[in-house]
Amino acid sequence: MWCKLNALLKGRISEMKKLLVCLMILALLVGCNGEKPAKEKVVTIQVPSDVISMDTQIATDGGSFSAQDMCMAGLIELDENNLPVCDLAESYTIDETGTVYTFKIKENAIWSNGAPITAHDFVYAWKRVVNPDFASEYNWFLETANIVGASCYDPDSGYTVDDLGVVALDDKTLQVTLTKPSGFFLSMLAFPTLFPLNEEFVEAQGDQYALSVDNMIYSGPWVMSAWEANYSYEFTINDKYWNYENFKTDKTPDKIIFRVVNDTQTALMEYESGLLDTVNLSGEQVEANKEKPGFTRRLSGYLFYLLININKTVGPTAMTNVNARLAMSYAIDRETIATVLNDGSVAAEGIIPFSLANNPETGKDFRDDNGSVMEYNEVKAKEYYDKAVAELGNDVTINLIYDTDQGDSEIKAAEQIQFFLEKVGFTVELNGKPKNTRLMMQRATLEGGKAEFDVSLTRWGPDYGDPQTYMDLFTSWRSTGGYASEAYDMLVKHAEAADTDPLTRWEDFLAAEKVLVTEDAGIVPIFQAGSAMLISPKITGIRFHVAAVDSYRHIVFVD
């Protein structure tokens, strides 16, 4: 009996094994037939702060511009070598004067809601940005691009947006007229400020436009599919993008997530655990991680400097005293600050960063041409400080604002600046703020508001590869801190005049930098930002641009 029972059990077990094998084969077949969803392919990028605005004509910060570059597109984009190539434009021609550009827009270029992208979308967007009623902080950008009629600084001149030199010849033909030939114009078209906007959609959204993923449509290769304030924003493939069939491959992620992690230790732990695919390293993390796969150093175009609040509309302050400002400039040891940061940053030698632009005749880098236009000299700093105290009748106290939510670099730099300034006699009150708050405080001074700070540790990233992207910042009609110099204005105006030849223009900019930094200490350059990162070896395709927006739209998985 036991033998029969044993044989029966063996038979049942054998049948169960067969059944199990069949089920496993069936499961595999189901997976192969696509009935079981494949695992989503996701890349997660660490960023130190949230997007400030997704409106291409309101944003002023690099993080927002990089997010816009993911899902918005312009006539032109920059390739991996920083060269302009067609995006929404099918082709373009330039007339014999070098001032009239005619762009043909791709017939298959459409918005993510299916509406065609037309020349009228560019006309609407560009007129919106220069319209004084809209009050974009980037309204100067089109004048810098030398577009006819773009000046909006003199409301009494009779200027209207209809004078702008941009015309839709037909639905797919855009003509742009410049005041003079411009070698950097095409590169500027890759910047989000000059991306198109669909008038019907934007006007329908009113003041809600670009405040959420439901209030936007997209012209680029991705769409913003989720946005959780101060935590993350996500992008998925835009199947309406003109190049979708070539853009979407088996190496393209299904989703790219930007995660806000501003604590460097937390970010590194998340990278090591596989939750992040990129991480920015702080100084002390560099040595421990520099031998790891994916370790990357880069020198960016961001130039950190002290914006000095010289705004005279709020009454005299110590910052209106040129000797106090010169004392600040001489007091700061920039090489030491770069060493403390230990992230690839280098000491600034002027307001124009390294590797931005080259002499049109010799090819020499701007920094090599002008050399260092300031120096660290503690003896001179004390001499200028004593002169300032004698003229002001009291010691100088400085309220210094800086970002606390952008990682460790700005915090360390602010502490070093405090140390060096106090060595020569200044009293420095550190006043850390979230980036958005600091920017609002700076804007208040531009509008003649109350002086709530004396000095701001801020930065500027170049929008295109030319000294003008920095020089325009400190003209009397644009200066956020209130710096105004007739000599500086005259040099910049002459450099940008229509009849100025390229070499004279270059020499004007060299001289203007010396007036701004060496003679007036209208601002105090500190360091050119570098970064040390770990980038997962499983991905590639991030395009880091010294003179434009860093682009993540081309990320793919490595074989």
C-alpha cells in the first residue's frame, strides 16, 4: 500500500512540476508579447533648487532655462561643440549686408497639442518680451541681439512693439532684420527667451500660463509631465516633436526626473544607492570620489561676483564710497577661496570668464588679452579702508546676502569673504537667504526700493559667447546695484555701435572692464564656477555649454 501511495505521490509531484514549467513558459511568452509592461527606463538628475519659472520670458536663472530647454525649442540649438544647428528651422539665409535673416520653419513642426508652429508664434513671443507692459527682465535681450526696433529704454521715443524687426512673411517664413551684422546672433536663437509662444494658448491661460504642467504646451523633444514644488519636476517624450522618430530610440529614457536635493551629503548617499544618476560634489567630497567611474570636472561660464548696492535713490551708504569698494576688492584672496571650494572653480581675473570669447584678429582669449584687472593686496586694502573711514566718519559695516539653498559653495565663499574683509577693518554681517528671496531683494534695488543689503554674492551665466553678455549688465540703464559711470557707458555704447569694426569693439570692451573693476570697483569679481560631479556611467549625452544653457535633452543610455 505504501508503495502504491508513494508512486501516486511521485506521479502527482511530476505533474505539478510540469504544470509549473508550463506556467513559467507562459509567463515568458506573455512578457515577450508585450502584455506585461516592461520596467520604465528612468534617469534622475540632481539639482540644488526648484524651477523658478517655466515662462521662457520671465525666467532669469540657469536652472529654469535648462528645464525649458528640455521641453521647448527654438529655431536653433547648440550641438555638442557649441555650434548653432537648425532645430525648428528647416533652413535660413542671410542677405549680402549680413543684417537680414530669413528662416524657413519645418513643415512638420507642431506644438504638443497638435497646432502648427508658425512664424507668427515667434513674432508674438518676441514682441511680448520687449513690450514694456509685460516688463520682462530679459527685454534687453533682443536689443543685445541687434534686432531693429528692440530698444525699449526710452518710452518717450514713440517706440512700439510694432517697430520690432521681425516679420512673418507667411506661416512658415520668418524674417529678422538686425541693425548691424552680428556673429553671435544665431547662437542667441538657442536661448529660451527667443523660443516661440502660441498666442492663442498663452492668452487663454492668462496669468496662469506656465504655472503648472496643465498650463503649458511644448515645442521641444520632451513634455513636462509632473512638477511637485521644491521636490521634483519630470519630463516624458513628446511624440509631436518634429524629430520624434529619430529622437526616440531604445536608448532614450522613458522619463527624465530632476530631483531637488540641496544637501550634498544626502545627494551623494542617494547617488550611491542608485536613486540619482548625477550628483554635484562639494569640496570635501571631491578627494574621496575623484577616482570613481563617472567623476567629471568642468569649468562653467558662471562668474560669481559681489553686486554692490550703490543705489543712490535710497540715500548715501558706505557703498557709494569708491575707496570702501576698492578696499573690498583688494582685501579678497580669490585664489584661497577657489582652493577652499575645491570643486574646479578658479579665481576670477575680471568680470569676463575664461574661455568665453576670443580676439577677432589674434584668436587670443579675452582673459589673456586683458590679464587680471584686480589683485589681492592686503596693504592696499587697509590703505583704501582707512581713506573710506576718514571720508565717511565711521567704520564700515556690510550686510552681505548670499544663497543658502544652492549647495555649499556660496556658503563657503561668503564665509571666506567675511574673513578677508574683516582682516582689513570691515564688519561683515552674513545674511543667508534662499535664492529666490535674494533675487527679489536685488530686483527691489533696480526698482529704486529700500536698500535691504549692502552687498550680494551673485552670479551671471553667459547667454552667448561674447563679452557683451556681461558688459550690458553694468550700464547705467541696466545696473541692478545702481552703478553708473559715464566713461563705462560711453565705451560700451561705442563698442555696440553699428559702425564699430570688430577689433575696435573688442578693445572698447577691454577698456570698459578696467573702468568697471579696476578704477571704480563697481562690482567685485570673486570666482569662476567649476563643478565636480559624478555622472552614472550608464548614461551619456549631457551637453555642458560655457556660453549657453546646459542641455539635458539628449541624454541616452550607454550600450
